Amino acid sequence: MLHLDKTTTNPSTPEGNSFPTVSVVMPIYNAAPYLSAAINSIISQTFQDWELIVVDDGSTDNSLEIAQDLATYDKRIKAYACPHSGVATTANYAIAQANGQYVARMDADDIAFPQRLAKQLKYLQHHQDKVAVGGQCVVINEQGETTGRKIFPTTVSKIKEMMFYYYPLQQPSLMVNTALLPSDFIWYSSGLEAAEEHELLFKLLQFGEVVNMSDFLLFYRIHPQNTTKINPKRDFWQILKTRIKGVYHYKHLPSIKAVLFTFGQLLTVGLLPQKLIYPIYLKLRGLDH
């Protein structure tokens, strides 16, 4: 686990630049066991011109206190508290506080690779037609032990193909070039607690291409408190609703393969007991090690 050296002087933004280049936004909710490692992985980035905006969504553990303590020793970290309202509202609030042109999502239970921000920033600066970029993930468990990998498509065509049956990138690996977005862009819709990132992808594709780097950029943690484990049937219906909205509202045209895959998912989720859905998903994604 990474640890903050509290004796180190805080780096500042480059001279003449009053705003950071990258704003990392991190909604948190009852993430105390993993939060220090997540925040310290941003502090330890090779690229240092960033701000980290942490917003606590009414946690009942000491998540907020952990964030506030780390913010005391690194002024680039800004910790806020909100009444419990869900990840979409909390993430929107965090993004509203962002000052950087590039916004990177980060979850409170994951760990960023040290070169994550540097690699993604360089990629977006050299590919001005790309509105967002994700990356590959190493899967870890509660103890931080490696249990597998999540591999995502790296081309726009493959991402568009996959987005109608699997989410084709890991949301906490996402970095967005906000210069390509309108000033009134609404990131997340409330009421889609399990599908807010699915709709965001449809929205982003209206303003540029979205890709994944082939580099591994994130340790993605799977643990008993993952939101995807809590109510997978409800989550699937929300995701299905978002996919349908993607067709009629965002003009996404799925392939025949994608439609058939979704129909198969619909039958499987409808027939299986809820407790079996997430284990089967892990097996299909090769994450059941």
C-alpha cells in the first residue's frame, strides 16, 4: 500500500498557470478500508500538475475524515461533504468544482498506476479528435492481491460494438478533454445508479471519439461492497433502459450481434436467481479466479 510522506513539501502548479492541467474527481461512499491507497496513488503520479476533488456522499464510516486528513498535508486535495444522494449527483458536484481542462475519474476503492495521468494526458494532447480515453485494468481483491485482468477494446469501432452488451471501458480509468464538450454538458443523469456511466459514454460520443489505451492504467478492486454486486437484476434493467435510450435518443445503431447478445442477457437475467447473476458475469468476463 502507498503511504503519504507528510514531510514532503507540496508541489505547486507550474509558474504562470493558476489552474491545474488535470482535475481528478473521486466520489466516495463508505470506502474507508481502501481510500488512503486510492488517494495516495494520485499523490504518487509521475505527472504532478493535478488537483484531486474528493466528495463524500454521506458516508457512515470515517471516509470523510481520511480524505480531510490527507487534504491537510497536500493542498492539491480538496475534500467536500454532501448529503447522501447517490454517485451520479456526487460525481456531478465534484466535476462542477474542477478547474482543469482534463477531467479524470477515479473511484475510492481502486489504485491508479503511477504513470496513468501522464500517459492519458499525452495521448489526448496528441489526438485532438478524441474526447476521452480509458485503459486496461489489473483486477485486485480486498487485500490488494492480483486476481485477473480486464481487457477492453482499443478502437472506436470495437468500443461502439461492445457498448451495447458490455461496458467497453472501466469508468475510473476515464480521462476526458472538456475543451471538446459544451459548457452546459450534463455528465451524469440521476436515477441511474448502476448505469450512469453507460449513458455518459453515449453522451461523450456526440462530441468526439472514445478509445482505450493498450496500457494497464488501473488496479480495479473487486470486493463484497462493490455496487454491482448489490442488486444485479435492478442494475441490468437500468442498463437495458440506457441502451434503448442510446438508440432512440443518441442515434446509436447496434449490430445484429449486439442485439442478440442483449436478448440473451435479458433471458438469462430474467430466469436466474439474483445470487447467481454476478458470479456468472465474472466467469464470462474471465474474472472468477
